[in-house]
Amino acid sequence: MQVFNAFLRVLRSKFGSAIIYIVLFFIVGIMMTRADSGTSVWEKTKMVMVIEDLDDTPESRKLVEFISEGNVVKDDFTNEDDITDAMYYTMLDYVVTIPKGYAEKLASGQTEGIIESRHMHESYAVANMGMLLDEYVSTVMAYRQLGKTPLEASEAACKALEAKVDVTIAQEEGKTEDAASMMLIYFRYMPYIFLCVIMNTLCPALVAMNKKDLRFRTDCSGLTPQSYTMQQFAASALYIVALWAVFTVVGAVINGVMFSGRLWLAVVNGLVFALFSAVFALFVSEFSPNPNVITAITQIASLGMCFLCGVFVDQALLGGGVLAAARFLPAYWYVRLIRMLNGDIVFTAGEAALCLGIQAGFVAVFVLLTILVHRARYVSAAPRKTAAGSAA
Amino acid sequence: MFLHNLKYEIKLVLRAKSFIIWLMLFPIILGTLFKVAFGSIYQNETFDTIPVAVVKISENEVFDEMLTALTTGEQPALKAISEEEAKAKEMLFDGDVKGILYVGKTVELSVSGRGMTQTILQEIVGRCRVYETVIRDTMATDPSSLEAVIKELSTEVDACREVPVTQGNPDVYVQYFYNLIAMVAICGCNTGLHVSIDNQANQSVVGARKNCSGTPKSINLTAGLIGSCISQGVSMIFCVTFLRFVLQVNFGGNLLLLYLCSVMAGCLGVAMGFFIGSVGRARFEVKVAIAMSISMVLCFMSGLMMGNIKGILAETAPWANRINPVAIISDSFYCLNIYSDYRRFLTKVLGMGIYIVIFTILGVLFARRKKYASI
Amino acid sequence: MKPTVVKIDNLVKRYGELVALDHFSLEIKEGEIFGLLGPNGSGKTTTINCLLSLLAYDKGEIEVFGREMTPTCYDIKSEIGVIMQNVAVLDELSVRENIDYFCGLYITDKEKRKACVEEAIRFVGLEDFVNFRPAKLSGGLLRRLNIACGIAHKPKLIILDEPTVAVDPQSRNRILEGIQELNRNGATVIYTSHYMEEVEQICTRIAIMDKGRKIAEGTKEELKGMIRNTESVSIEILELPGEIKEKITHLPHVYETEYDGTKLTVRCSGGKHNLIRILAVLQEAELGFGRVYSELPTLNDVFLEITGTALRDSKE
């Protein structure tokens, strides 16, 4: 137990810097949760838009009314640059301008370009809005064929287009609990938080323990390398479980959620990923990197994995090739389970178990890799007797 | 004296491991990962034929006709499979179909998730509904004009004219690359940190030796800062070149100004590091940790991890974006890309300049001390 | 009368409650190899750092080359070479580049500097390692590089702060010989150490420090002259009756005897033929004895007698 105890003591000595990281990333986690409105990107959501009615006729007002329906219309922009900025930062999706002469053109049957629109980013919602406007005009024109005035036709078109489709989200029998989505968003960002916090705090402690001189001294003792590594694993695991518990409990308190039902799966999911982060940290530490290198590896691993696996960007947005590659990373399976729990994709018990199992598999693989590297770096470095009896 | 110092400062930075890792490897690896992740984002928007299960509850001729139109043709929108409800649900859960259409007097849709395919389905069914309504209205009021109405409905209308917002590249994902460049720039604080550490007798032995030498501290510091800025500038040029020409990221705007702006951003990173290194007596490792933590938080607030965080801050705490040096850097790239006039870009560049001056002056004020209370 | 190179007057330096230098004064003349001897923590390095204007001090005056030393006296600094206790070199630069870099902080002329660098490399014997990075050098070689960085610009005053710590005897001798050679070439040397043998070997004048104070100063002969002990005679003897020991104690010039069961130590103060007289007493009593040796006093004896503790034991 000597290594175990000593390791915990070293960890405690690094507690100061660890607490900076923990608090820092906790805040980041909370900010991320708040920043994410809790709806998936492709869900039919309200668009934030600005409508400029330059025509100001009953017909154009009808169109404004139609567009406003079901969307958020903003009128607090004072200049064009603010509008551009808001559009760039996705705070504003769409700007519709009804040019002067809209009503006249509608009456004369002229449809080409009678409405103007601006948007910064291509998205399905934006494309849909464009089609909807075309469809509106087309429907007005259809009603004009019935001898209606442009205004009457506009009213009729509004009515026809109002017809909504009832969509139900099908769930398998007995699995219809409502997951606390806020907590799930919080959980979605956990891979980034865990990787950053765990690598930044565990690695320096591990590197301190694996220092060359210290290692030589330990190697001279009666301790077997296996025992040394296992004790290190155990101490790291203890630290990780504590860290995981803190992030889970405090997260629950802040988001005001009591764990129940499937949310427990998210909690377990977090633990498995935290363990992966720890094992990865152990693996990296075997190469005794300096603090600067640790920070760099942490950033590359955490940012890279999180972007590829859909932690920051919804998995639904990522291309098939990316997702195919991401399957070889544990965060992909972590996020997949969270998406299942959130109802983004179908939840099945088998699939959930698969997600957890694969992550556990990654843990096992990295444990093995760590032991292998450890042997290669430390054990085989010592002179060994060959079959002939001479020192190798 | 100055040139001698400068030569060695540049040599030192270029040979430091952290320089290679942070300023060369980092943008290559993360840039490539970003490119891989974002490069294919719009690929998902190609409209493939969506398989749906159709469960018939009662006859609906109008919808049947439309369904036929949707499922035939060169690239049909839907592939319909008629099934019993139980079997349809099973297929839905297995992922064989993306939704179930319950066709009765009206059409209802059941899907298994909230993805894009589901939204498209919803829109398609919605269109059918409108069609249906107009035809029913026509039948009720003036059946004789049905043909004219249908003709009107099926005429391609191009009523909505799209006006381009910018001459630049409107792709929102470019801002992740802006932030990556900003991060590389702010990582220059590692380099700047060394300048102050290596010149202070109470921070390093080399600092003590330099303080005993015949070269004035002002020359040592100036050479250190300029040398670091040059090395940082080289890495910024490398980073932008790699992103622009190897990864083919379209930054829009004037490329020469982009290069100049990124070099300036690198100087901002150096100045920030120099400032952090000069203040206080913490150990070198602690100062690195402080510098890196501050950088990461600033990067986060600028949207490196989540693109929309800047927008949220713009609404809730607009001052945060205005004072965050990383946000200023990435905003300057943005302004260069989006706006055709340089007014906003120059404001951001001015902001960077102010930061460089403030950090350098404060750093010099703290580092100029000649004698130390303890070493 | 040779001119004064360094003059320290009434220097006081406090670290909070701790008084690191307590009214410390010193004067070093041109051409000397001046040794600052004292146990760890006696204030040697603090003195050096104050002298170099790195440390702020509470009281006192410091003059170098006849002028008050301030942090901005770059012309004075140009004439000083410093070899720090800790190796102060840049890991990213090779041996030659390191020497060139630090030399360049003093000498701007490229040709002149090149010659100086080559000479320094030869001087410390690093010719075979010029392209090595410091990380690849052994402890002794690293120390030599440290010295080369300090002396390449041919300073008039060289300050060496414990340059031989953790160095093998071969490298140590080389370093000590080098210091003497630098001195022969005209440099004044200040040498701090807690190895009295080294100080004794090379220094022309020595100040002994303890607890921030100067407790003695002079040439080694002068210092040894300050104490009673002039000769210690040691005799290996397995049996020594009390009356014989008493008899020896009462011999002329003997002021102390000590017997530990195997070895008799007799300390004498002045006089000649002390050894012969002691051996005569033993022969007369027909006592057999083994190895006999006589030692002259060392600086350790000086330190011991002045402070009451041995140099090696104190504060180590």
C-alpha cells in the first residue's frame, strides 16, 4: 500500500492547482449547459427574424402576420451592422424585406422576387423559410384563380398554410419517462470537462511519481512493477470516483434535478468516461511529459475528441465519414448514449449496454497499453540475463 | 549588443520544445481535426430518399395521389412501404423506416427521434396538407377552376429573392478556425513568459547571470520581446498558411491583412505572457498554469468550444466580448471576412494594439526592478 | 600598494527576522585570490549577490573598482565575471552558443568575441563537446561550461560562488588550476567555498564567515597564527596508562592530550622537537605503538577554535 498512500499524498500536494482546474471547468460546464438551449439543432424551432415592411399595405401586413406566426420577430436592431453581427453569431436567423410595390405586383400577378431575404448561415430552417415564402405566394396566386382579391387570397393562403401536421415521437413500450434534459445537456459536455480536469490534475502527480530517479529507487525495492502499476491504478481510481461524484452531485444540485429512472444511466455513463479519462492520463504519464506537453496533449485530445464525437457539435450535423471514424473514440459512444436518453435517437436497452460496454472496452485497452508501455520503458530497460547467461 | 541578443532570443524560442508543440503541432493537429469535423457538416443535407411506413386507416384520395408523386420520379423524396401498425412500429424502432404516416381523413406522422430526416418528413407531409386544403377549397367554391388552381400551384414560383449579406465567407464554422488562430496567438504567452523569467534575477539563474552582465536590462528585455514577437509571428504565418492553403479553409477577406492581423495577434499573446511572467514571484510552473488557464477561459468565452457562446455573451454581457483579447482577435478576422469596409476591422486592430501596449508597459514596470529583496 | 578592487563596508542584510549579513566589511586588493570560507548558510552567497547589486541590502556601502556599485553600473559589470553556484546556462543552446551568448552580453566586437569564446572553450577543456546541448553533459562538464560562460569575456574581477560543488576530483583540480591561471593572467578572484582544502590550496587571503559575520581574515599563515595549535601529533597506541598520559600532558608546549582507546592525539603550541619528546616518553615506559603522524593546523582548526564547532559539522 506504500505506493497507493504516497500517490494520494502527492495528489494532495497538487490539490491547489487541481482546485483551480476543477472550479474553472465547473464554471465552463455550467456555462455550456446554459448556452445550449436544450433543443437539438434540426428540431423545428422558432426562427429569430427581423421583418422590414417597406410596402406597408394590407397585403404586406398580412404577409408580416403570416411570417411572424410561430417565429420570434425582433425589432430592436438600430443599424445594419448589428443585424449582420447578430446573424453571424446565430442570434438572428433571417431577415425578410418586403420591398415597396409588393401589393401592386401581387395584384398584377408578378411573383418573381417580390420578397427579399437575407441570412448568413445555411441551415435547414433557413432553406425551409425560403420555400415557405415561395409556397405562400404560390398559394395566394392559386386562390387568385378563384377570383379572390389579393387581400382575400392572402387571407385564404394564410389559413391553408396554417394547417399543421401532428407529429408524435414514438417510444418503445414502458420507456416513456421524460428525461431531465437540462441535466442531460450538462452530461453531454462532461467528456470535455473530465478529460481536461483529470488530465491536468492526475498527470502531473503521476509524472512526479514516475520521475526517473524515483523509478530507479522503486525498481531497486522488492516491489513488483505489476504491484506498482496496480497500486497507482487503484489510487487514481479513488481520486476519479471522488471527482466524478463531485461533478455529478453538484451538477444535479445546480440544475435542480433529482436522479431517477434512465438518468441514472447517464450517471453511470459519466463514471465510465471518467475512468477512461483516468486511464488515458495514466497512459500519457508513462511517457513522463513536462507540464507544457501535458497541457498540449490535453487540449488536443479533449478538443479533438469532443469535436469529432459530437460533444460540441451535434452528432446529427457531423458527416457520415466523421462519425464512422468517431466510432473508434470512446466519446462517440458516450454521446450516443446521452442522445438516446434525450430521445434524439431510439433508446433500446441493448444499444445502451453496447455504448457502456464499448467505453469499458476502451478503458481495458488503455489499461493494457499502459502496462505494456510501462514494461517496455522501465522493466526492459534493466539489464536482463539472456539464455546464455550474459547481460543483454 | 541588441542584435546579438535578438539573434539568440530567436534561436532560443525556435528550439524550445514548447514552441514546436504549441505553435506548430497544435494548429496542425487541431486544424486538421476541425477540418475533418466541420468539412462534412453540410454533406448531411443532401436529400436522400427517406423510407417511411404507411399505415392506412381510411381512404384519402388526394393524399394517395400526392404520395404517388412523391415516391416516383428520378429522385423520389420518399419510399413508402405499406404495413400494419405493429410491424411499422417495429420497423421504426429497428431504423428500417424513419417515420410512420397514418393516413386517415388527415395525415399524421410518427417519428422516433428529433433529427433532420424527421423534420424533412414533417415538412413534406405539411406541404401535402396545404395542397389538400387548397384543392378542397376549390372543389367547394369553384370546381371549374380546379385545373387553373392546380396549374398555379404546380408552377415554380421564385418569389423570395435572396440578397447576399456579405462578400466574404458566411460559413459559421469558419469562426472555429478564427478561434483556433486566436488560440495559437494567445499561446504565445508561453514565449512571452520566458522573456520575463529569463531576465529576472529572482526567477531564474540565467536571469541572475544576465543581471550581472554589462548589457542593460532594457536592451535584454527589448531584444527578448522583439525576438519572441518575430518567432511568434513566424508561427502565426505558418498557422494561417497551413489552414488556408493546406486545409483550404476559406477565410474570405483580404489575405494579406489576415496575415498581418494574425502576426499582431501573436504579439498580443507574447505581451500577455510577458505581463503574467513579470507580476509576482510564483514558480515558473505555476505561472505556466496560470497563463494556460487564463488563455483557455478566454478561448472558451470567445467560442472555441461552442460557437454560439459569443452570441450569448453579446446579448447578456456585451462588455465581455469587448474586453476579451481572444474575442478581439477572432472578431478582427471576422470583420475582415464579413464587412466590406475596414472600419470595424480597424477598431479591433486598435483594440489589439492597446492591449499590446498596456501589457508591455505593465510588464516592463514590474520587470524593470533592478534589485531584489531575496533571490 | 595595490589598488582596492572591492570594498564592502558595514553591510547589513536581513530576511525578515533573520540577519543574513551582520555588519560585514571586506577589502580586496588587485591580484588577490580572495577566499570566502564558511559553512552553508553563513552568508557567502548573500554577500556575492549584494556585491553584484542583485540583492537589496539594508545598510552599508559597496564599492567596486573604487566606485559605488549600483544595478546600472554597466561599465563596472562589464569588468566582472560571475560563476554562479547553480549552473546558469540555456538548455536550448549548444556549448559554444551558450558561451557566445553570454560573452556577447559583454563584448560587441564579433571577431574579438569569437577569439574569446574559442579561448574559453580551450581553457575549460570542452573542445570535444562544443556542439553538445547542456542536457548531454556530465555534472563536471556542466560546471566547466558554467565557468566558461562566466570568464569568456576576460573580466578583471572574477567571482566564483562554490564552483566545485558536486564535481569529481579530476574536474575539481582542473577548475582550481584554471582559477590560478586566470589570476596569473591578471584577474582578481573572489572564491567562496565551504571546502577549506580548496581555499587553503589557492587563496592568497581568506575571510572566515559564520552567521553573517566575518570572524577572521588574513593569509592562511596569519589565520593559523591566530590560534594556539601549531602541531597535532597522533599516535596509534592500544594501551596507555593514565600516568603516562599525564606525563605527556606536562611536556613543554603541550596544551592538550586526548586518548580514545586506540589513538592518542597531542596538541602542541609552538616549540620544536615535540614529536621526539613524546615518543621518548612512550619508549621510556616501554609501550608499543603503531603509526605515528604529525599534522600542521588546518583552517578547520582555526574555525573550530574560534567558533567552538567544526566547519564541516556546523549547519550542514
